[in-house]
Amino acid sequence: MAQDPGHVPDEKASKRLLRRDFLIGLIAILVVILVPIIIFVPLRSPATPSDPWSHVPEKLGHTDHTALMPGPYETGQEVTRACLECHPDAGEDMLHSEHFTWVNDPVPIAGRQEPVAFGKKNSINNFCLGVQGNWPKCTTCHAGYGWSDENFDFTNEDNIDCLVCHNQSDAYAKGESGNPAEGSDLTIAAQSVANPSRWNCGQCHFEGGGGNGVKHGDLDDTLIYPDENIDVHMGRYDLVCTDCHKTEDHDIKGTATSVALDAHNQILCTDCHDSKPHEDERLNGHTDAVACQTCHVPEYALKDPTKMWWDWSTAGSDSIPQDHYTYLKIKGSFVYDTKVTPEYFWNDGTADRYLLGDPIDTDGPTPLNKPNGDITDPGSKIWPFKVHRAKQPYDTVNNILIQPKLAGEGGYWVDFDWPTALRLGAEITGLDYSGEYGFTRTDMWWPITHMVQPAEKALQCNDCHGDGGRFDWEALGYPGDPMFSGGRVDLGLVGGE
């Protein structure tokens, strides 16, 4: 019987189906093999990075000062006068330096009728709250002698403290009002002077806020003699602070959004490194929107703890056990932490700033120095920050923060009396105080830029992208993970970068 032609297999059609299935399988295999290669294997960039060492300043040879500073010296001012005999220009330089004035030159800022001169001298923070009225304690770290009240003479070169930055001995320490601490041997200290070391800078900057590592999170005593896993620049390559914070005529490069209103003196990684330093082009593509520190400082407070929370409202209690890391009667309650993952925000290098007398935010925490910048600004990048959160006193009628007097007669640390301490603080700072007070939440942002890790410890793709990544992409302004939804240029949020 003849077979029904409708049931005879079409050999050509069968072969076509086999070829199609083969090609589909081959494509699937290639996808499995090639996609990880495309994602994770570096795409070589033709750019050849320059030598970062060519940007590190050459250090002058040390001059032994033993014979040049014979002494004896009874006061710090005597040491300064002896220094200025050989360095006559240094005095005038220092009188204009922000390390001495503690205030920046006036700058115009949005919403203010006049340019604002702002700095540590007249700011309020959410740590020990402010310098004004508390000079003897706060000016322990001032690069000067005798700043005990509002009448300090900023024009007198004798008031400059040369030793705080140049002493290399154990014979000198700072005391109240910036004067030499009792027991200091000024002659030994003067004979030891040399270029500033990490210890010189750190005795103030590591100890800001009342103790080691309290304020910054990326600055603490571990940086005096760090290994490379604390900071690769200082540990592996033995850089000192002034290698990056380059100094000319005692003007030290660097700025901080806690006490500055502009970025005119800012230090950038690209001062030494190329803006596109990676061999992988895809990594270089990140540098338009992501700060170097974001990937290369994946954690801060790597060994010593840093303060994350400070509640002044609990101060004054005798019933709470005292402990440096949890509670002190004079300061209230704290939370410290180590190996902290930063929080990430757009940053153009400047910050908005709460000024004394500004109304507080009634809808939530009052930001004291929130970073400026957003996803639509091509000059902004995603930066890592420590955010310090606190509860501090405010005037409940005038709705403003009040900086209290803490130290000395009438100060809270003496009498534990908030009404008196706040009244005195308001008088000193020129604020109108109603006599009614409470405590309100405030936030401060501290950019994380030290404790740079070796390259092999930098963040990897899956640390930020995909499920469980550390970024809140929607909070940063993206519709989702930009690996899938596209970057700023792809989304048309900024022009080509």
C-alpha cells in the first residue's frame, strides 16, 4: 500500500530544525561563557597613567635646631619670637591662615543678603556644640597661645604657636586656651622642631570632638603608624599629611564641609592620579559620577571606634553608669561603632550650612551641613559620608538652636543647669533666647576620604549592583540600578560626560 504523502517526513525541514536547535544551543552556551567575561574581565584602556609620585612635593632636608634654639624659654611666646628671627615671613603668613583665624574669608551663599565669614570660630555643630563661650577648652587645639575669651588678639604674631605643628619631642603638649601644658619643656621642644609629622596634625585632627576618632571616622590615632590595611598611602607608601595637604606660605591645602562654605582649597585624588586611572574602561566610566573614595574606602573607623550618635538630653544624670563609649554625665548618651559602611550622597564639594539664628527644620532632623549636589548636576559625584546624628538644645519659642556655655563659670559642665548655660550661651553668641528650651534632632555629614584601602580591597561590581547592593539607587535619583536602567547620560539627566 502506498504511504500517505502527508505523513512522509520532510528531510529538508528536519535538517533545518536541527540546525536551528543547534544554533540556539550554541548561542546559549556562548552567552553563559561570554557574559561573565564581558562583565568581569577588564577591557583595556589605551590611556597610560602618569606617575603619581611626580606630584608629591620634595621634602627639604632637616636642619638640626639644637644650636639655633639654645633657650631657655619660659613661655610659648618667647619660642615664637626666637622662631621669627630666622623666619620673619612666617608670622604674617600664619596670621592669615585658617589654622590661626579659625574662620574663612567671606563668601556669597544662596539666601543670604551679605557674604558670610564662617568657620570653627563661629559655627555650631552637634558634638561639643560650639567654640564661643567655651574658648579655654576648645582652643586647646588652636595654633596659638592665650585664646581664653572674645578679646584674643589675632594680629599679634607673638600669639602664634609654632610648636604645635613643628615640635617632634615628647616634651610639649597643649593646655587650656592653647597655652603650653604644665610640665612642658619648651627648650627641648624648640630644639626638636622639623617638618610636620602625622602626629603633629593628628594631635588635633584625630582628637576632634573630645577624643580619639570621635568626629571624622576616617581620622584617628591608628594613622600615626598605620599599616597598609588602615591606609595604603600612609602605611604602604609612608606619606605624611602634608604630601597631600600641600602647604605654601603656611597656607595648608584642604577644606572640610563642617567648617567651610566653598571648595576653593579642596584636595582631590586627581591632584596626583589621572582622572581615568584604570586599565578597565568600564571602571573609568564610573569616575564621572562616582568619587574615587566611594570604591576605595569601603569602610571607615577600621580599628578605633567613632561616635555615631550623641544625645545631650540625657546629660546631668547621676543614675546612669558612666562609660566613655556610652554615657558621661557632662555630655549625655553616645553610640560608637567600628568598621562602618558609609552612607552615600551626591556631592559637588560644598554644603548647605545651618548658621546660628536660622530656624530649625520642623518636619524632621535639622541638617547642619547637608552636601550640595544631585543627580542632574554634572559636577556632582556620589561620595561616602559618615552621618553623625544627635539631639541638642534649642529654643522652643524662637525655634532656633542655642549653643550653650559649657565650660567655666555658669557653664553646664560646672553647674549642670541648662537654663543658665543656654542663657549665657545666647548672650555670648548674640541670639535672642526665650528661656524655654527642649532638645531636637540634628544631622552632620563628614566626608570619608582617608583610610584608603589597597586596590585589591576596593568595592567590586556586586557590592553596589544587583540584589543586596549597598546603594539606595532611588534615593540617589535613579529609577533603579543603573546597570539595568542606565546611567545619568543614558537617562538624559545630564549631558555627555
